[in-house]
Amino acid sequence: MDVVGIIWLEHIVEKLAAKHHVEIDEVEAVLVNVMRFRRIERGDVAGEDVYAAVGPTMSGRYLIVFFIYKRSREALIISARDATPRERQQYGRK
């Protein structure tokens, strides 16, 4: 999977900051550095499924990022939060 761009919706950016204390640059760092993505579910639009990526930020914080992989090869960010210990462990195995 090759993510060529990131689509940000204003209400998602606000939710990430207020609820999860996650900044835009942290999400972008995870998507740039992660080598594997996991499909979570089929999307409502054919060919646009929901994926998760787990990885470190520049400061060493591990996040899980949920996004829709668009046909345009862009990631529409849905949510991001701190990865659980189990999610971090799975990241280490891959």
C-alpha cells in the first residue's frame, strides 16, 4: 500500500487533540514510518476499506491510526490514539 497523501477533516483534527491528545504531525509520522497496514473492515465504497497502522512518533510514542484508504491512494484519517500494550506487541512481531 502506498499512501501518497493525507486527508484531514477539521472535526477529526479537533477530536484527536481534545479527546486523545494526538497532533497532526504525530499521525503523519506514523503513516510515513509504518511498513504494514492491517485491514479492519470493508468500506462503504467499493475499493475504499478501513485500515489501521501502528507505529512510533518522532518522540517515541506509539499510536494506532485508523483511516480509509481512498482510490486516490490518500488516507482519510478517521481516528488515532495511543496503542495498547497488545497492539504494540503485535507491531513488534511484524
